[in-house]
Amino acid sequence: MLANFITPPGAYSFKTAFDERYAKYSPGLLLQLDNLELLDNEFIEWADSCAAEGHSMIERLWREKRSIHSVNVAIGGKLRRAVFEQLMRRELRKGNQL
């Protein structure tokens, strides 16, 4: 199963799931091959797998790269900004990249 967010002119793959008992048949790979048909849609100019960088299976199928940046903006008063700052420190401490 695969969930995509279709947002013309683009599409984002959100979640891939399959029954592990069938792993030897490469259901994830077959699903992604079918998923490339998104690009046949006249309203979709590009699609993003949203896979982690270096994903061995996705890297073979989705060869083009695009940069995605995350921006967090604190809004509100001093208390909200302080909470935001703490949350950002915690996120960065876990090794996540912004």
C-alpha cells in the first residue's frame, strides 16, 4: 500500500507499507515502479519519494534530486518563543537535521 499527496504540479509519496511475509518478492520495489506512473498524469510535473537520503531501493528508481528545507518560525510572545526554542534544541539533540 502507498499513500501519496497529490498537489499539482507535484506529488509526494507519504507512506509505503507491505506484508513482510512477501519481502522476497520485492513488493516495495514493485509498488514504487507502479507509482512512477504518476508522472503520466498531465497535471503532475514532478514527484518526490520523500524517502530518507541514501535509501538503497529508492535511490535506484528515483535518480533526480531536489533540495527540501525545513523552516520553523516562532510566533507569539516571550513564553511561546521560549517553548519553541526548547523544542528546537530537543529536536536537534536527537540528531535530526533541519
